[in-house]
Amino acid sequence: MAPMEIVLDPRPGSLPGTTSTLYTAGDIVSGHARVSVPADSIKSLSIDFTGSLRVCIPNNATGSSTQQTSSLFTYSLQPIIPNPTGKYTFAFTVPPTILVNPDSSSSSSSGNSAPRHVPPAPQPLLPSFSYGKVAAGYGEPGARIEYTLIAKLEYKSTIFTRRDNKTKTIHISAPLMPGKTKSSKGSILPIEHTWALQSSRLRPGMEHHKPSAMERFSSFFTSPTSGDPKLIVALGIDMPSVLTLGTDIPTSLSLNFLPDSTGIEIPPRIYLSKLTATLHIITDFAIGTTTKRKETTMDLCTKSFAGRTQLLEYGYARKLDIGEWMSENFTLDAGNQLVPTFATPSLRRRYNIEIEVAVECVGETWKKSFESEVLLIPAVSSSNGLGSGSEAMSPTYETSPTVTYSNTMNSSFVPAGPARTATSSSIANHGSGISNNVSSPVGGSNGNNGESASGNTGHSRTRPSEKGQPMNAVQLDDDYGPPPSYSEF
């Protein structure tokens, strides 16, 4: 029998196909360390709950690599010794905010200065995350955000003093956004392109004219005359600038006839012939002056319309809703492959949506690409005790002498927006073996156990994840492989 093992308390929210449990901000990570050695032989026992961010950028020219480790937080418990039951209980609150603090001892050829993405400052809890391999000599950049329980035991044997360390990975999801999201109208970004077409086929009665072989051949050597009608239209797309994970993508296509057109009595019919939508997943790595960017893509929609079947009507009031075509892949994969947008001094994850449209009018085809950055936010929880969605939390923690929280928040940091100070409520540790209480933010555990409810984002709706995982997403390479539609640039 091993001298020690870590046992977590059972709770709902296990990852599908595993015994791992998904936690989020405000949840309580509780359990006990089971020690099998005699209590009077134990010299010391500590239980730590830590978060860390590791980034590795290889230098393929030299075969070396630049690495950096950042501490997110550390909770420590010193249970009372001895305990005749051999069960030393613990309970830690998952903090709603963390401070990404680069470790000065990290190996970096360029040092830890000049963070590229954001300066070190308190920010919302980061989700468990992995990309590539965090190992020296590996040819691609890698990053890992890990949360672990570490139990350290030192005890006396017959002759020598022995040590035993046990670790257990804690899977953290992104914090659930409290309340309901605002209407998607406030997060819609309109993008518009103008198309000018001058052709004799714009004359009345010529729309369905089929040119002869000689006419098609001569069109390569002739240009439109000044007397030909000229059509000028504006093709616009409403794209979301903020998007909740696991909900439909609110997107629409509009067509407008512009008064600069000449010789047009009745605007001709314009048809949508092809629509392609792609989500660009951008991961930026930075250590000092060394940077690296990796981009993958996720196919949201590829749809073709043959035989002039999808007519585009003129007018903003007659927009074509293309969100349903784009949303199916996103809602199925959002809970398994994507994490909310985040930025740290050494690691950043962001997303762009690109929509390519092909339209046809009187036999002429026009293609245009629309691209916009989108902020992915966590799924919505209707009641988790953390206030409204527009408010920022400024939590305070009460600690007993034997409970330490290193890497604490900078007290001078003032969150943006109307702030509301959270008071702490003590959570009594169950069982024997601990002489203190561990504090919790307002509301304690949010009660959702990693589950999320849909929010009001216009016409959006939340669908269950294809693999049963909550839509606020934790990305785990060990549990989930990349979806088939991903491609590496």
C-alpha cells in the first residue's frame, strides 16, 4: 500500500468518459489525504492547491528552447498531526481572479522582461488549457495551464526519514458569466462592401438572355460602353463582436440598392450562390522578445446554391439570416474544443470569423470576404452568486494562520465598470484533522457544478455538447482530439 493518496469528495460534473471532475470559480475542491503510515511517525504533512502557466517556444535553428513558468495562485494547508483516523481533510475555494506572475527562475534566453500581450494584473480565472508540447527540443510551441493538488508527506521509517509526494490534476472551466447576457444587438458589428456592375444585360428583358458563343468570345475584348446601365449595390453582413460559447452565431446578410446606379429602372435579381464561414483560432506565445503565433481553422459552414434558388431581397428590413447555417458546427464543438478569449503576458488566445460570399447577377459573379475579430465569452449561469454580468468582483479572502495564499491580488487594482465588493463567508472544513476554516467568495459554490444554462443572445439558444461537456469549455488534449474540420496553416 502506498504511504499516501489523495481522494476527492464525490460531486456531479465529471468529465465524460473519465473520473475527473470539472470545477469553476467559486466551487469548493474538497477531499482528504489518506495516510497509511502510523500517525506518530509523521514528521510533516502539507496539502497545496496551485495553478500555473507554462509556455515553451523552441528555436529550431539552434535546437534550444525558451521556457517560462508563471504562478497563478497557491493555497497551502498544514493539517494537525497526529490524526488517528489517517484521514486529513482539505477544502479549497477556486478563486474567481488570478494574477499571472512570471517566475524569475524560468529559463529564457531573452529574460522575462517586456511582456507582449498584457501587463501582469489581476484577471478572471483562466481555464485549464493545453496546446502542443511543453518540452525542450520539441519543434512546435506549446503552452499549458494546469491546476493541481499536491500532498507532501515526510515520515520516519525504521532507520531513515522518507518522503512521499502525490499530485492530482484539477480541471478548471472558464468562470460562468452571471445573470443573462444582453441582447446581441449591442454586440453586432456591421461590415459592408460595394459592388459595381455595368453591363448591357442589365437592360430590361436581358436578364435571362443566353449569350451565344461569339458573344462570350467577344466579351473578352470589349468593355462596357458608357450607355450601358450601371448597378451599384451594397452587400453587408452583421457579424457578432461578442459571442457566448455554445450559442448560435447571430449573423445576417443584407443587400441594398444604391442611388448612384444609372440606367436601372427596376433593380435586377441578385442570388446567393455560395457561402463559406470559417473560425480562425489564433494562439500567440511570447517570452521576452521571443514570439510565436499558431493559427488553426474550424469550418463553420460551406453551402452552395445551384440554379438561382437563394434570392437576396433588397432592403435592411429583409436581411437573410445565415446564422443557423453557421451555428451547427460551432454549438457542437464549442464545449469540447474552444475556450473563452484570454490574454496573459506570455499566452493569448483569440478568434476571428471569416465569411466569404459569392453572389450572381445577370450571369456575373462577385466574391467578397468579410472578416472580424470576435470575443468568445463563457456560457451563462442564471444564479451563481457572483453579481450581474456588467459588474466586476473584488473578492477578499480571510485566512487562518495555517492557511497561506501566495501571489495575492494587488490591492490597488480597480476593476473596470461599477465594482461591488464581495464579503467572505467561512466554510467549515468537514471531518477532523484541520484546525482552520477556508474562506469563500460571496455565494460560496455556485451550485452549477460545471453546468451552464443558456443566455438571451437575440435568437441564440444553447444546445447540449456533443460529448456531454458543459459549454463553458475546458480544453484537454488528453481527453479530446482536434475535430476533423481543423487544419493547420
